[in-house]
Amino acid sequence: MKTITVRASRAYDVKIGSGLLSTLGAEVKTICTASKAAIVSDTNVFPLYGNTAVESLINAGFEVVSFVFPAGEESKNGNTYLSLLNFLAENKLTRTDILIALGGGVVGDITGFAAATYLRGIPYIQVPTTVLAAVDSSVGGKTAIDLPAGKNLAGAFWQPSFVLCDIDCLDTLPEEIFRDGCAEIIKTAILFDE
């Protein structure tokens, strides 16, 4: 396992390795005192990794609720965002509880924006399941939803409390999605090379 510390408006660790998803609950326990965790995921990712995440959190003593929305960029909108906020309120999450984004960039963006705005800000954790989310959207605190006028027009900068990157989650990616993330890595490398 490798740990990288991100120093932004708030410092946090990114842990990268194989088999880490089953340690999610124990890792969350080390960074917060939450009693309730809300997993936010989509219909592609939750069937693959939801049970492992839920079980890990329950074993660590968390009460767990899950919000799962239809996969795809078309769900990154105000309706999904408001549904998530209402879900959090109905399940009585407080400022001392935590959100967990289990998925790719769409999941991370919506979860982060909800975390930034629900109760004027609660902590959240990124658990990226795509290469692109792992190397880009899960770090840096960029959160947003799309408006009919364009992408990412409503959002906030809200740093995660922690990022857990289990590289085993990348094994289930379609080849074109994996390559899309690799293109981001190459682009970044070129930009930083004189």
C-alpha cells in the first residue's frame, strides 16, 4: 500500500493498493468519530462493490445507509442532487456523520457537492472505482453538477477527508473507460514535462 498526503485547504491522505475496500470501515474509524455513514453510488458500481463497502463499515460499528442512482453523466443533475439531499435529511445524517462516494467521477462530484452543501458542510470520503476518478476527480476537492446550460456549472470546492483507492476495482472497467483514464495520466505527464 502507498500513502500520499494531499496538501490543499485541508490536508488528507490518499491510500492506494490492492484489497483495500474491505478495510474501508477501519480506515474511516481512524479519521472521524461518525456513527452513521451514507454510501453514495450508482447502478453500475454498487452491485459490484456495495456489499463489501457496507459490510466493512458495519463491522467497524457504523450504521450504514445507501443512496444508489442511475449510472451515467445524465444523472449528474439537480434532480439527483436534490434527491440525495432529501435522502440525507430523511435518514437524519448530522454534521458529525460522513458520506462515502463509491464510484467514478459522476458519483464523486455529486457526493462532494452534497457534502459541501448539506448542513452547510459535512465530511466525505472518496472511493474511486475508475482510473480517471483515481487520478483526477477524487482529489483536489472539485465538486459539481451539470445544468441544462452546461457541465459543472453549479459546484463547490470541498476537499475529501480521505481517499481510498483499491486498484482491484479497476479490474471490472470496460477497456475504453480504462483507456480514458490512462489518457488523463498521459496528458498530465506531458503538461508537467518541459
